[in-house]
Amino acid sequence: MELKNRQNFIKHVAEIISNNHNKDDESESYIFGISGKWGEGKTTFLKELAKELKKREFEDPIWINPWKFATDKISFLRYFIKSLSVYYQPNILKRIRNWINNKNFIEEFYYDESKSRIHPGWLLFVLLILIWIIIVYFYFPQEILYKFLKIKWILTLILIPVILAIVGKLISTQKNSKAISTLDRFEEKLNEVLQNIKDKRVVIFVDDLDRVTPGIAKDTLDNLRTFFDNKKLSFVVTGDHSVLERYLGIELLPNSSVAEQIDEGRRFLKKIFNVYWRLPLPLKIEIDIFINNEIGKRKEFRRIFNEGDLIIFKNYLNLYFEKNFRHIIRFLDTVLFSFKVVDNQISNNDNGKEKEYLQELKDNPLLVIRSLMIQDLCNPLFEEILKNSEILSNLEYAVQKQDNKNIDKILEKFKEKLSIAQLLFIKKFLFEKPRFHNQYGPAVKSIKTFLYFAADASFGDSRGPLPEDFKQYLKKGNSDDVKQSLLLSGGKKLNEALDAFYQLNDEATDLSEKKNIFLTLIKALIDIDADTLPQSKFLEGLQKYDFNYIKSQPVDEKVEFYYAYWQWLDNFKIKQTRSYLNKFNLTLEDINNLNFDNKFGIFASTIIFNRLVAYYDENKSDALHKMSDIFTKLDLKIVTSNFQDISKKLINDFTADINNSDLSEKRLQLLNKYSPTSLENLKENIFQSIQERNQDVWNWAKNNIDKLPFDMEDLQRQIVKALKSVTDFHFLLEIINFANNKILKQNGEFWKVILDQKKDILIENIGQIIDRQDLLSLSPDSVSAKRIFEDLYNKLKKVGQDEKIQYINFLNKNKWIWNQLDNMPKKRELKAMSRTKNQNIKNVLIAMIDSWG
């Protein structure tokens, strides 16, 4: 169908490309971007654009599908230059030289080059032999020559191996270079082609860029502006801009918000494209014409619907299928298949009751359409309705009463399962007529008949290709055909398709063939919505698929297989794919060969995360480095939600490996980024180590205090807390030694706790520390010092004459413990005590009092 709206746009685009191609004042390629969703006609647009460009003296376009080379950049470059080489026109001298050297431009990309040369020394030897033979033949005496000829068979046996050996020496083969595989050589060959394009106008179409991974999308666009950037080439790139912006944003700003990522992706596209336009959506009248044409091609619709019903059906197609041609065609084919099933069931069914139900389907085609549309456009809700048809009944009763609040209340239960688009659809479509319930009550005998038919739950729906046809699609490797056949299949055919896949897999003897069959199926499934019947059937059915054979294949093939498998499973919630997790026993070699240029989805992230966590027990150091590098490429929610188990190990090992600053740093970074709440546990772990007087932990914490969720005063408090566990002086002495030069602001609290709780232990054993000047920095504040002095004075009064001198010496001002005490406490009492008749005690007391000045 020719859309006038599109035709004008195509002509305008062709004119812009023509005017900007190979301009004298430009050195870069002209890149035109076209945005459109799947099914909106991007490929059709390119085909029409090619015709318009042909009118403007452009060559047939080169079509590039980057998704075909998603895991192999070299193959992509080869394919691009090979495609471009159709315009390769070397001059006559180069053609002759290539012919003489037996050199083929394309073969250089795939095969090793080699060349033969003639050895000059052996060439001279052969020439001398030839001259000798000529001399012998013409000048040697005839009678002697005749005798030699009689024994010619002996001469032949001798000369043949000699001649062969000489020829072997004469011509030798010498390796020259390997098949082209480096970027420098590719660039050299690209320039060679471009130099020989001459005046040809070349345009390259890059289609479906939104179907590849974020990394491949960015690499492809980068290549257009770097490797392939030449004014002799113009490019037209198609894809869904909303997908590309999101993909590129994820690649460029992996740790930013979604809004920032999309904005960055949009800026990147503006740098790449000279012009980036949205593919015009068809006008309503154009959609009407398209629908009429498609229905006109399918004469059966006139038999299924009366004129009034057909108008309503056309209106549904125009309103609810996003003006998307492919969606409309797919649904039309689904409807035709469905009613063929009804006709076949009626003609082949002798059961009167069942035939009555089938006839009701045929008599109410718009209600069949209603069931099919809810199943197709709001599948999660349809699955719930299938379990409990009262949900649809209640919704329609609410619609009948115009009770929007009740509609919202019913749908609220399924909000988490429904996308925004599905919610908008169902809220609008529910009001369409006819409905299963009207003002008089139920409009049909059983709503379940329609629901089961749409779901293929009881009618053995035979929609879809035969198993043998499905096998052929898989063998040919055409994932688009596989996808379409799955979308058009009912439950019975999907079961048959699954069986056909397993049969084909068992028949394949070559491992490469097995792999290709599976990848064709998986690539088809990747493009199908996760909440559809084909997905649920194959998600369940492929659980028993044995792919152990791939584990023996080269790593690059194994990784390609895993990528595709994971990409499919990433479409589902992890609870739906949990049974698949144990199927992927990744080796360390597998992980090392993964391409971490791209972000991984939820399933792949879970697999990789679990392997790295297990690897931590095998090699902590290497595992920590890999976690730091790789976790940024995994789905953030998967990492953070599963981080609890590994966080416990990281915290427990933290203090054990505290002297390895690199590992400690890695652990802290991981905890900070993926489990901030576990930092509280890390803090407790460090505090406990400080209370246990671990000097290494203290040193590390002090040096990294700005990275930790606490400050130096918090650390010092842990030393004070340790005092509560003191049971003897040995324990107290350990804490005093550890606290020396550490507690600073907590000094007053430190001595207060000792005096409040452990005073007796201190006073009884103070003689063991009173003379240690190395404890000067730990000297008590004046209040605490005064309390200690007074306690010692009281002790002095109680001890016998022999011990008094010792305790008097404890009170000397030169002791470190009185460093912050300016005035001697109990001065009057001590002076009075100095009047004792014991001369020794008197002398010591006077000396002590004098030491205070």
C-alpha cells in the first residue's frame, strides 16, 4: 500500500541525502537517522527510499543488519567492506598485477595469502643442464649417443626423481601474510575501495539497530563516525529512538538515573546523526485504507462478520493496534485461524452440547474478538480471568454501571502484573460493545467457552504450522519465520512445535547444527513479549533441554550460546526462571571471556553474581577484583538484593585480612556501593576488634577514617567500652597500654570509668605503672587525678609504717599521673602528717610536699 503521507516524506529524505552526499566542503559521511517502532514500516520505508535514491543516480544501497554480527566485530567489518567492494574499480595496471599474482580482493579477508618464487641459484643450475643436453645432442659422437639410447629406460628411472627434486628446489612457496584481521589492515582496505569508487554515489542502510545490545549499538554508531566516516558514503540508520536512547544511556552512564541515561543517549545520537527524524505515523484515513485492503484480500471476513460487525471490528483495529501494520496483519491472521478452528470443530464434532457451544462462538464473532484482543493485548489479566471468569464479569458489571472506582479497585489487584500500556488498553476497551454482559444480564450461555477458546484450553486449537514446517524454519535458521509461526500458533500447535524442536535436536548429529537450531529458536523467542502463550509454553518446555554438549565447545562459541540464552531468559522475572539457574555452571574461563562492554539483564546477572560469590571461597583476592570490575555491569537490583550473603563474608574477613590494604579497600568499596546498610555491621565488627585491642585494625581505621561511617571519637569510645569487661589488673594494664596515645578527647571518660568501676584494681596495683613516663600522654585530667590522689592518701593512712614511704613516693609531683594536676590535694592533712616522730617518714613526706612547690 502506498501512503501519500510517507511518499512525500521519502522524497524529501532522498532529496536531503542527495544534496548532502559527497559535498566539496565536507569531509564526513552524511548520516540520516529514522526512528520508528517495530511494525511501523521502517524496512518498507528503506525499500521505497532506495527507489527514490536510484532516481537521483545512487547505486543500489548496501544493507547492513548489525544484529547478525552482534558478537563478532571482525565479521562485521569483513561483511561491510565485502559489500562495499561491488563498487571496487581498480585501474587496468592494478587489474593486470592482481591477475599475474593470482590475487583476489575479497579472498584476502578470509584466507591466508601466499606466493611462490623461483630460486635463482637452482634456476642457473637448470639452465646449465639444458645447455649441456643440447651440446650432447648436437655435438656428441653419434655412435656413443646411440649406445646410451639403448639403455633409455634405466636413464628414465634415474632422471625422473632427479628432475622432480630440481623442480622442487627451483620453485618454493613462501607465506606472506595472514587473512586480514586487524583494524589497521581493514582501514587500509577500506581506503583502497573508497579511492576506487570514483563518481559512484553509494548509500548504506543500517536497519534494526534497536534489536542489538547496548554495547553493539554504541560500537556500530561509533564506527559510522570513525572507521567508516568518509564523504563518499552516506548512511541511513533505522531504529526505535526510545530504545536506542535508553540503550546508549545505559552504556554511557551505567550508574546514573534513567532520566539522565535517556538524556545522555539523546545527546549521543545528536552527535552521530546529521538529521534524526521520526518516521511519520500513517494518518487515520491511511490506516482505514490499509485495513480495508487487508480485509479485502481475506474474503473469509465477509462470511464471518455481517456489515455492522465488520465496521466495529475495523474500528477496533484502528484504535487499539498503535497504527502498526504488522500488528494489524498478525491479528487479522489470528482471527482467520480462530474461525477456521471453529468451522472444523463444528463439522467434525458429533457431540451435541459441544457443537452448541461452538455455534455460539460462530454466532457472536465480536465476542470472540473481545476475548482474543484481551488475550493478545492484556495477557497477564487474561490469564487471571481464565482462572476466575468472575473477574471479567465484575469488570463488565462495573462498566454497565459506569462505576470507574470499582473498575480501578478490581484492576488494582493486578497492577504489578500489568504494564501502563496494558492498563490504558483494558480501561478503554472494557467500554466497547458488544460485551459479555448487558443491562439484562449475561449475553451468552457461558463466558468460559469464549475464554477457553481464546486460550486454547479445551478446544485443541489447531492454529499454526505443521511440525514438519516448523522443523524447516528451524533448519533454515530463519528466526523471523519461527517467530511468526509461534505467534500464530495455539496451545496444541505450540506443544507440537516444542516436540518438533526436540526431534530435530535429536536428529542433528553435528554439534554446530544442534547449536544453530537452538539459537534460531531462542532468537525468535527473544522478540516475543514475555507474557504471551508461546513464551509460557517454551519457558516450561525448555527446562529439560540438555545443552551439556556446548560446554565442550570453544569458549567463544560457548559464550555466544550463553548470551542468546540469557537474553531470552532476561525477559522474565527471576522467580519464573529460577529452575534454569543451575543449568549454567559457569567456569572462571567462561567469565573471563564474557564481553563486559554491555550491561547484563536480570537472569544473566544472577548467574554471574552467583558464580563470583562461589569463587570468593576459592580465591578471595581474585574474586574481589572481579567483583569490583564486573558487578557494575550487572543488573543493580539483582546485585543489591542478593548481596546480603556475600556481605557477611566480606565483613567477617575484613579484620582478618586488615593488613592487606588492597583487599580491605575492595571490600569497603563493595559494601559501600551495594549494601550500605551492612556498613553498620562492619562498624560493629571494627569496634569489637578495637575493644579486643587489635592494633592493626586501629591503624587501618585511623588511616581510612574519612571512608568509614564513624569518626575518631567513636573509635576512642570503644577503648573506654573495653574497660567494662576488666576483671583483673593484667586486663586493665593491657587496655592502658593500648589506649596510650590514642584516646585524646575521651581521656576524661576513660579515667572516670576506671575510677567509677575499677578503682580498687587500679589503687591496689598503681605501683606497677606510677613510674612509667611513657604513659605521660595518658595522664588523667585534673578531676580524675585529684580523685586518685585522694584515694592514695586514704590508702596511705591505713597502711602500716613499712608501706607508708612507698605510698608517699606515689604522691610525688614528678609522677606522670599528676601531670595535669596543678595543686596538691590534701596539703594541710599531709603537712600535719609530716610532724610524725618517725624521722624517715617525716623526711619523705617533706620531700614529697616540696616537690609540689
